[in-house]
Amino acid sequence: MGILFDEQKRIFKLDTPASSYVMAVADKDKFLGHVYYGEKIEDEDVCYFLRADDYPFMPEKMERERVPFMGGFPFEFSGHGCGDFRSSCIEIRTTDGYTTVNPVYVSHRIVQGKPVLDGMPAASGIPAVFASEKDCSTLEIILEDKPSSVEIHLFYTVFEKLDVIVKSSCVHNTGKKPLFLTKFLSSSLTFENEPALDVLTLHGAWARERNIQRRPISYGSYKIESRRGETSHLVNPFMAVLEHNADQRQGNVYGVSLVYSGNFVMEAELDSTDSVRVTAGIGTDNFCWKLESGASFSAPEALLVFSADGIGGMSRIYHDLFRNHLIRSKYKFQDRPVLLNSWEAAYFDFDTDKLLGIAKEAAARGVELFVLDDGWFGKRNDDNTSLGDWFVNEKKLPGGLVRLSEEVHKMGIKFGVWFEPEMVSPDSDLYRAHPDWALSVPGRIRSLARNQLVLDYSRPEVCNYIYNMVSAVIREAKIDYVKWDMNRSLCEVASATLPADRQGEVLHRYVLGMYRLQGRLVTDFPDLLLENCSAGGARFDPAMIYFSPQIWCSDDTDAIERLAVQEGTAVVYPLSCMGAHVSVCPNHITRRTTPFETRAMVALAGTFGYELDITKLSDEDKNAVPYQIKLYHRFGSLMREGDYYRLLSYAGNRCWDSWQVVSKDKKSSLVTVIQVVTEPNRRSRRLRLEGLDSAKSYKVEVVRMSDAELSEAAAADAVYLEGRTFSGSTLMNAGILVHRTPGDFAGTMYYITAK
Ligand code: GLA
């Protein structure tokens, strides 16, 4: 078991294969202190850190110097208003108006596995990591703040074979009166006197999500948060703290990823004692939860990963964690059907004949799933109307989805549709019948975005109504795949049915309502393949991959823009989660033209599919489609289950981008190299590979993307690679030679197999 408790010294030591996490209960006042997190250590008692002579913790001075003590103690779960002026984990307001809270240790228990304990996120409907008894053990620590009648349970699930600690928290009101929770976070970490630390976060906007930002942590506070009611395009619920000199391959890296899809906050605060406190949890904006006497509130899980092998090491741990312990879908370890989505093919301009024409050509070329995107319901011919009216537009599609689905199924392929179940158009039957079902504040403008309003998912009757409509469509038309979209942020947040003192709960209740619906959907339709989407990738977070094994990464389908989006996404999320498609050129968003095969190489790093009217492709491109689909299946399990290595970053070097995936047994590997921009008068490039077995002997094959001739550069590579073998040590140290290609946006893929 990876959890030790030293009864006498009251020390908790949590061990994963390569990391240790130590906490201790301080002698006086029973404060729970954070002592150490990092590379594995052997000794349990490292609590001299809490007892240093010059440390403010000096029991004899405690009476007169309590405030300096509180301001410096490395609280494991910090209170508020008692002299610790750094960022807090809990803030409350009692019915008497008091806000001070200061939890101390009471008791603990240790259990094998990760049972769903009362108060854990999963018990409250929040998606959570799952694991069997042999995978992990769980520590539950109980703290209390007697004057405010608050009891806090901290949960730590420690993995046996992964360097992961899952943290969450739950608060109970043990008093007789209600109290108001205005902040309640999931996790806090302290780094004392560390060498210079950086913080790495993922930022963006619509069509350029999850670009990597790295900066030194400096005095003051660096905070990322969403106040939009959804995860957002702007920033992902992820933060890594890393040593200044850490890179892809080496250095200590600490990741924090939050399993949540609404407002969140993550903060790294460096104080005058050179300690960094890193906190994470539900966002405080517009949050106020009324906790009745006897009631509890659970915070979502924060997934902590430690790696001494740099950013790449951390990414691989997250990928393993998500694949094996978070994604529930039965499709997670299966090749996904290669789909063609109608959005960029037709937008709103389609009828049955046009759709069937595209589906027929797609099926003939090997596509396995045809997806009808937006525009099939109500009176929807543009994005102005009908959200909420989830019945088919028979004028556009005579015979409805049932006929379309039958026809598509007859072609031997699957059929999927798009929904945006959380939204309502003011011009819809649903809104006319139930205007109060939209989030709004009485007397205020209902601010529109994409001409739509947000349904009040904090209300069960709203969720049930929508679910009945959506599930009827899926059942009747025998739908195989659903794209669940969500295209705007939440504002004027209020619910028509909640009392005044519960309006601060709407945002979290909304998220819980959405989770319940997605949970129902995948339970009632176990064979359904669900893909989440949010105006591209605004809700690409761990909680959503709990429900859907894939998420549409970005509305930007331009292969070059996608390099940065997919690189940033893969810092945390496995490639098998990334919805990635080949679209036409000039690209609809950037107007850039890239080779068809480069577009395929980039999409092959994700779930792979097409987002185009296949009937309009040139014969050459049409002929390449079956070839590309075969490649997806050839490399499917490798890409889905293998270890990911980032070799080169175009975002950093402005020329080359490269990634590699290596099978767990190190017998096969796929390397993709994209020469983004040509630079004159430069030599070919040496590329060092990673993750192979030094002692194994490998063949390196230049992958053909179609029947067409290899490009000049790929042909030159093939000449020296063909017919010979390389040791893993040669490939990883000396590397391979990648010839330059005249022209921009060229790519080459290399398939490496052990002899
Ligand atoms: C969002 C999605 C797109 C498409 C449109 C349809 O923008 O990200 O992929 O489904 O909605 O309106």
C-alpha cells in the first residue's frame, strides 16, 4: 500500500512508484502541514521542515506571534481570516455574517482501492477517476473548524503503478444553522525555497485553443480562471509547475489537472518567504453555495502528476491515467469509425439528395461513419433559429432522419447527428412555450451569442424534457454517433426557480445537470459513440472525456494551425481523444493551402476523419482517401495506446514540428515530421528519436500516403533508410536524417519496427 501513517509523529507519507508526498500534523493546534512533494524519498520523517528554529512555528512563542506563524505555515488546506493571508482553500459566511475559518486535524482512515466514499466527487455526480483495489489506496483526512461547525474531508488516492495522486475535498455543515460557502477548492500544494520555478498553462481563443504558455513564477500571484460557466477556449483547467531548466526530456514537473467543466480557478502564489502555494478548484466568480444544517458539498478531483522526466514524462503519465482510469467509453481502446462530417461540406445548405450523394461517395472510398452536423431540425437554415426544437425539418429532409439513416446504413456505414442540447433559440417553439427555461435575470436584457440563449440546466424538468427529445431521435433513427455541441458562454446567470440565497449555486448546478444528461445518454445507449464539442474545443477537459472518448479539438481545421493546437492539447490529453479531420483547401478559416497528405498526417495524430464534400475532391485526392483510412487502422492501436513524445515544436522553432508515438513494448513507433516553412540555404535536419529500446534493432520505413510518387525529400530519405537496420541507440542518439523539401508545409512519416 502506498500510504503510510506514523502514529507517533503523526506523519502521512504517500508513495507512488517514483514520487512521495508527505504531510504532518503540527504538534500544537493540530494544523495539517504540507511537507514534501517530489521525487521518491525513503525516510518518512522529514518533518523537521515544520520545526526549524528560525521557522515561525515555535510553540513557546505561539501565544504572542500567532499571526506570523499563520502567515508562514505550509497549510495543506488553508483557511481564511486567521492570519494566513495567502490564497485560501475555503471561504464561508455564517448566518451571523462571520467569515473566519481555520480547519485542524481530527482523524483519518486509509482504505484499499478507490471506493466511492460519501462526499467524494463521484458520489455527488461529478465525473471522477476510477480504479480497482489493486491499483491504488485512498486516504481520507478529516479536519474541522469548530466555531463555524465546518467539517472537511480531504481525499487522496495514491496509485501503485502511476505517479498520480488524486485529490478532492468535501465539506459538511455540522451545525444547526445554514452557512454559505463562497470558496471551496480541491487541492493545494506548497513548494518551499524551490529553485526558480516556471508555470506552464494552456491558452487560446476560438479556433486557436490550448497554445502553450510558459513563464517564470514571480512574486505575487499568477491566476488562471474561467468565469464563463464553461471550461472555455481561453484557458484549460491545467497548470504545471516546473523547474526552470525542465524541458521535454528532463527536470522536475508537477501537473495539476482539474476534472471539471465549469468555472474554475488555479493560482500559483509566490510569497515573501519564497514559498509557492498552488491551488486549484471550482471558480469563485458568482459562486455561493448554501449549506443547510447536515448538508455536504463536494469539490471535483484534482489530478496531481509528478515527473522527473520533464514535460514529456508528465504528459505520458496523464495519457495513461486518462486512458486507463478516466475515459469510460467502450470505444477507448477501439479504432473509431473514420467519419465524414457534413459541416464544412455543406454548412446549412443541404437536402437529402445532397447528403446521400456525399455519403455514397464517402462509403465507396472507405469512410465508415457519415455525420450530419447542424441544420437538420426545426426550421434551421442558418444559425438564427430552432435550437431546442429537436424534431426533424421534413421540408429539408423528407422522410426525416429515419429515412436518411436507413439509406446511409444500407451503404454499409454508420450514421451520426449533431445536437446542441444545452441551448435554445429565441425563435423556437421551445422558447415560446417556456421563456423561463432560459438562464436570465428578471428585468435585464438576455444577452445573445450566436443568436441563442442557454437553457437552465440547474432545473431537472428542463434537463428531462431535452433528454426525452434527444433520446427519441437517437432511438427512432438508430443513431450510432452523437456530436454534443455547446456554442456559447453563460451570462445573466440566474434560475427562475431558485430562491435568492441559492442563486449563487446556478453555475455549479448547471454543470451537474449537464453531467447527469451525458451520463444518462451513454448509459441508455451503451453502443453510442459520443463526441463532445464546444464551438471547437472550448470544453476540452478531463470531465468531458469521462463521458466521451473524443472531443472536437478546434474549429480550425487548417493543418498548420492544428500543429500548435494539438501540441498543446497533447501536453495533458491522449491523442486518442483529439477529434482531428482533413478538410479542403484553401482552408475555410485561414485560407491557407496545404498538401492533402500533410493534412492527413496531422489528422492521423487524432481520431481521424474528413470535414469536406468528398464529391468535390480531385481524383487524386479521392484516390488517396482509402489509402489514408487504411493508415489510420494500421496505426490505430499504436497511436491510441502508445507513449507520446514531442520531438520538435514549430511553436518554438518556427520551422519544424515533429512528434513520435512508441508502442508500450517498444516494438513499433510512428514518427511524423512537418517542415512548416522552407528556409533557403539550410541543410537537412538530424532528428533524434526517443522512447525506443537501445538494444533493439529497428527498420525504418518511409510511410506512403497514397499511390502517388514519394516527394523528393521522402524519396531521398527512403534511399538511405531502405534495406538496413539501426539500433535503438543509434536512432535515439545519432538520429535519422530528414531531407529538406522545397516548398512549405511538407511532411513525412516514418514507421519504425523492431526486427
Ligand atoms: C460549432 C462546432 C462546429 C459545427 C458548428 C455547427 O461551431 O464547433 O464543428 O458543429 O458548431 O453550428
